[in-house]
Amino acid sequence: MPEASPTLYLLAGALLFAIGFHSLLVQPHVLRRVMALNVMGVGVFLLFAALAARTRGETPDPVPHAMVLTGIVVSVCATGLALALAHRLEAAEEEEREDESAGDGRQARAEHEETDR
Amino acid sequence: MIGPLVDLLLLLLIVLLAWRALNGRDLLRGVIEFIAMGLLVAVAWVRLRALDIALAEAAVGSGLTGALLLSALHRMRRREVRRRDRTDGGEG
Amino acid sequence: MTARADRGHGRASRVAVGALALGLLAALSWAVLSLPGSFDGLTGPALGRLSESGVTNPVTAVLLNYRAYDTLLELAVLLLAIAGVWALRRGDWPAGDLHGRPLVISLLRIALPLLTLTAGYLLWIGAFAPGGAFQGGAMLGAAALLALLSGRAVCARRHTGALRAGLVLGVLVFAGAAGGAAALTGEILRYPPGDADVWILGIEAAAIVSIGLTLGALYLGGRPGDRHA
């Protein structure tokens, strides 16, 4: 199998990290933000693995590989937790909105009937 | 010559899929593109001789994370439909 | 932070974030490209003492011998994550709508045993070749997912005790092994010389169960208990 040049993978890892970072700050939807965090993670892992592939011998450096393995598992845990948090957050916001609309619902309905279709 | 070319193609695809997953229109398509990106990243691990990571990435990084995202997406859509039904019923 | 809320990040702030991201890209690229092109890192020491570590796969040696403490903490992170998810939500049953579809049972009959077998294989082979507890645990997680999706895992609602025991098994066994090793050799996670392979296999066997259950439970996304629990 022809050798993989680490340089390309280093650049790709950095690029993925930047793309994830950008989307994390810009995208409004929580699901996209979770994906952006994951993409950032993948970028970092690519960096680690590319750095590990620079060894002079046949075997790549096993320590970064182990770190990436740990990182992948922690990533999926964080994703699961983040999605549960997002669900609860939306439920709480919904409750808040319903309480508000119930409070001034009577007034709003009166106004609404005036401008009724 | 063929090695760097394959790497370049692979990484271009990965970056493209990542960009589209995060900045595309449809959320469902985005999640699917994310899963596809994950699988290509597993190939990247093989290219970097990180076979243990490749196994874990394909199953956990791409597969399970994608399943979690799809499940969350489904829950959000269902909640939106329920909310819409409730407000329509209230005004009806 | 709902689906439709705050659509508008002003044009200026988008450009600013874009510039920041580009700066980050430049800095990161410069940092990694200025590193030496060939660097052994810890490969020498890691491979040098591989014969004493009890396994032949260097990554497994790093994970379960050289840096075993990190892996213990990682199992604890898995436990914390599922504890957090359970504290937040109740899992939605049914977890999938494949129940009753005709081909699903046939699929499960083939897939579940195959996945379990593959998990066991990966657990064993991880000492000599790419594989290990995490990869095997991912297979078990996939099996759990299939069971959840097809409605076959509803029994988990009643047997939450066994589920909880399985979730903590990995951390318990690993911590127990750390203590046991300390009692035998004076240092935590320093396996008795010559027996390292047995200790590692034992720890990985407990870990694979925990990992598979945790991944499946993460997919369920909440407490599995009965309606009134």
C-alpha cells in the first residue's frame, strides 16, 4: 500500500477543525452545533493520527492512536449528553412560552377577534 | 503518484461532506452527509495505518453518532408537528 | 435556541467568525507543518517493552497497560454520560417502529448472534491485532441498537437492575483490578509480572459489556424504567 503523506492529512485536519469552529459559532440549530463539535473532534483526531504516522519505522506511534480512541468514545458520550440536554432545554422553553401565552392569551384572543379573517 | 492522489481525493470528499453537512439546507440530508463523512474518515484511518481507530470510527464515530443525531432529529420533528397541531386546534 | 429562533446572526458577525476561523486554520497549519517531518515519539519505548506488557498489539498495550489509568477514567466518563442522560430524560419507548415488520425477525436472527460473535472475536484478537474492548463494545452497542429499534428490547424496562449492574461493571472491575494490583505489587495498575495478559483480558471482558450497554442506553436517550418509575 503506497505511503500516505502526513502533510495532506495535517492540512485536512486543520481545515476540518476550522470548518467545525466556524459552523459552531454561526449555525443557529442545535443539531448542527452538535455536528460541528463532532467535526472539530474529527479534525483533531486526523491531526493526531497524521502526527503519529511520521515514524521512521513500519509501526506508527501507538500513543496518539490510543488517545484518539479514547477521544472518539468521549465524543460520542458528549454527543449523547448534549442531545439529551438540548431536548430538555427545548421542553423548558416550550413550557415557558405556553405559560406566557396562557397569561396574555385572553387579551390576545380579544385583539385577534377584532382583526379576524 | 497514485498514493497522494487517492489521499487528496479522499480528503477533498471528507472536507466537502463536512462543509455540506454543516452548512447545507436540509437538516436530514446534513446528518446523512455527516454519516457518509464518518465512513470516509474511517478509510482515512486505514490510509494512516491506524487500524484500531478505523474499527472504532466506523462503528462508533460514524454509526452510533449518526444514529443519535437521527433519533434526535426525529424527536424534534415529532415535537414540532405536535406543537403545530395543538396551536391549530386551539384556534379552530 | 429552537429550530427557527435567532436565524439572524448579522452579516458583520458572520464575517468576523469567518475571519477568526481562517486565522485559526492558518495558525494550526503553521503549527503542525513546522513540526519535524519524521518523529518517533514514544514508539521506541512503547515497542521496546511490548514483550512485558502482556499483549502484542501496541495500541492495546498503551490503552490497558502503559496508560491504563486513562482508560479507567474513560470508562468512568461513559458512566457519567449515561448517568447524566438518565437524570435528564425518560427514554422514549418504543425506541423504533420496526416492530412487526416481517423481515426484521429474520434480520435479528442473523445479525444479533453474528454481532455478539464478532464482539467476542474482537475482544480476544485485540491482544494481537487491531481490535480490543472498545471495538467489540461497539459491536455490542450495534446489537443493542437493533434490539431497541425492533422493539425486542422492551424487557429492559423491567430488568433495570441488571442493566444498571452491567453499566457499572466495567468501572467496578477496572477499579477493583487497580486495587488488587496495588495489593499484590504495591502500585495501582502495575500488573504482577508475567500475568499481565490475564489481567488485561479480564478487565477488557468487563469493559466490553459496559461499553456495549452504555452505547445502547445512550441511543435510548433516557431512563428505561416503567411509566411509574
